[in-house]
Amino acid sequence: MRLRTATVAACLLTAGLTPLTLAVPADAAPAKHYDDFNGDGYRDLAVGSPSADVGSADLAGAVVVFYGTSKGISASSKRSVITQNSANVPGTAEATDFFGASLTSADLNEDGYADLVVGAPRQVVGGKEGVGQATVLWGGKSGLSGGSILPQPSFGEWETYASGVAAADFDGDGHADVTLTGRTQSRLLKGPFKRSGTSVTLGGVTKLGLGTRGDVVAGDLNGDGDAERIYPYLVTDDPGGDISYHGWNGTKYVKTELTSADGEKVAIGDINGDGYGDVVTGNYDDPRSGAPDGHKGGEIAVWYGSATGPNPAQRPTVISQDTPGVPDGGEAEDHFGLALSVGDTNGDGYADVAVGAPGEDVGSTQDAGSVTVFFGSASGLKASGALRFTQATAGIPDNVERYDLFGSSVRIVDDNRNGRAELVIGSEENAYGTITVLRGTAAGPTAVNVKTISARTVSLKGNSGFGQVISQ
């Protein structure tokens, strides 16, 4: 997320870390939802605050978990704030750990409660700076409590391991697996996972020959019950972004290149309701020397899944802010497509797409930010009828301010179990961060009875980056 909070982005990029896009995991049995940490049937929301101060440790990082209820989430409902200083969480909060810079969830130990994997990509390990580490926070009847460190390979300094994480059943054996990315290599951890004090035992570890990767997402693209993985990254011979998916064919993992796809950001969901996950890519950079493709202000594209996965030869649906029917227009450095999430906001059975444009100017206010929601249909994603939200939208609290970066993260999640998912929007608001929650309705997200929760509301200190990372 190159346009994340100035503090987070500057520190992560200084370390050579490509900021992450959040994973889109598949449900893992036996928990009903991959993100129900207390087993009450409501989906919960994990929000990273990777640059939060913890005690005297600057930029140590924290995670805030809001538990779903019949009324959704709120600042006043049950929540947990977890750091590496929390009871029974291994390690100690240290300066620039960035605990919470990546998040994913699944029921790893198959006890009926979802667990949360938290990346700390600049964790010091064995006296080496910036190695990175991942911690599992275990679910239970009372929510997340206690943690264990995932197996830690031996890396050199500034590996930034766990900069990207995703969890799902990747090989169809009924057990959730985890993949983590780093500067020199990525790993695939095979389930089932077993909690063993402050460590974890698992079914095996595979070193992936992917080179530098800072990102990963996952979802079922061919309807076979196991999830494919995508590790988007910019490379010299494909400056628009390398998009390929890795899927299990029954005996091994097979890589398929979407050779014409561009973008650094990816989300997955069933937009046309055919039972196959579709790939949404965000090519948010303006066309530039060496990468002339794309659109001024950014664009998204949808590659539709099938029984054999997305066909590289298909013609995707491409949408920019200049596409007929889309509110506003494309302007330089809007960063339309920097944040993506997929889910059904209106309960019609088709997944919709929320697109953040945190660099969008609102009136004369620079980088105030916006979010546009596009609706799915049997014929695919529609440009017409899209909804656009800014902090100038009637009903959304606060005011449009310079560098708020409203839409720097987005998440579509049904947190009140009514079948119409809420839209959660992260912004840099006042340098420390805020999330804004819009209710889902039959007409999509609404700016009526909007909820806002700030870093200060949940007692986070420093320029915390609250809301810049939301587990998908």
C-alpha cells in the first residue's frame, strides 16, 4: 500500500518491504466462518495498527478485534486490543516490529474457533534486524487469547518475513494451510496445526521458489473446494504486475499465468454467481515509462473463474473512473484500485467490489480519498449504478481534510448476520487512523447510521496506522 499512512509506508519501504494486500481466505472446517473467533456464529473484524506505540516501544504494533453481534460491530461492543505484551502472547513489544502489518484467519487447530495469524515483518529474531515473524492468536469461547509463534526459518537481516499472509485449504485435504511471503523467499505451511505452548507443530513446510514477494491472496477459482494462491508483484519483464495463480491438481501445485493481467492489488470473490471465484486486480498506478498500460488515476479488472480457473485468453471487465456510469473521473495519482474487497453488500447473491482511491482529491482538498462500490450480476461486474463515498457524503461523520486517505483500506463483511454485508473503510484521519462502517442494505451500503471508530477510541497510542490493515 504505497499510499498508506506516511509513517507506516515510509518505515516499511525504508526496510525494503513491499506493503501488503490483505488475504482473501476460504472457509476452513470445522469453524462455521473463517473469521468467527469466539464461535458465536457472527463474523468478527480484525484491524491492524502496525505503527501503534506500545508502552515506550515506538511502532511496535497492535491488533484490534471487534466481535460481531446482531447489531454489528461498534466501539462500545466487545473488542480486544492485542499486542506482543498481552498475556500469553509470545515475545515482547519492541520498537519497529510492526506487529499487525499483515493479517489472515482460519480455524488452524480445528477446534471450532477461528484463529488469527499476525505478521510482524520487522521483528528482530536472534539479534538480526528486520527478519520478520508470524504469530497465531488462538480463538476460543471468549475470543482471541494467547498465542504461538509459527515455525521460524533461519533468515538474514531484513527478510521481512510474513509481510504477506493467507490461510485456506490449498490442497483439498480438509485442513487449513498457511502461506507467508518475504524478501527472498516464501513458505507454505501445511495443516493440520497443533498448539504446543508458544510454538506450533504442523504437517510440513515447503519453501516456495518465488523470489521476492510481499503479498498473497487466496480463494477458490475453479470450484473444486481448495483455494488457489496469487502472489502479485512487479518484475522487470512485467512492470505492470505479474499475476499468476497456483492451484492443486490432485498431485501437485500448478502455476497458471494471467499474462495480460496487470496490478499489484488482488481480491477474490464470486461476482457473477456461477460458483467460481473471480480475480479482481487493482492497477492503481498511472501509466508511466516502462509500464504504459493502465489508466490515468488507476483501474481495476475482473478475470472470471471457471471449472478450470480463470482463462488467460478471456477478455476481462475493465473499469476506471472514466468508464461510462462511474462517478467522478480519473485524475493523476488518485490511486483507484489501491484497496480492494469483494462481498455481497445488497444480499442479491452476487459479490460486489469496493474500490479505494485514497489519493482522490475531493473538491480542492488534496488526497482526501474516496471509495466506489460496484455491483455484481449474472453478467459480471457492472459499472452502472455504482455508489461513491467520501467524507463529504451526507451522513458520513467528520469532514474532508487534506491527506485523510479515506479508502486506503476496505473490507466487505456481514458482521450482523443479516445477509447484507457492511462496508468498512480505513483512513489515515488525523494521522492516527479511523475506520468507518456503512451498513449493508438491499440497495447496497448506506450512509445512514454510519459508525466511526478511531484509534483513540480504542486507546491506541502514537500515529498508530489503525485501519490501514483489515483482515479479509
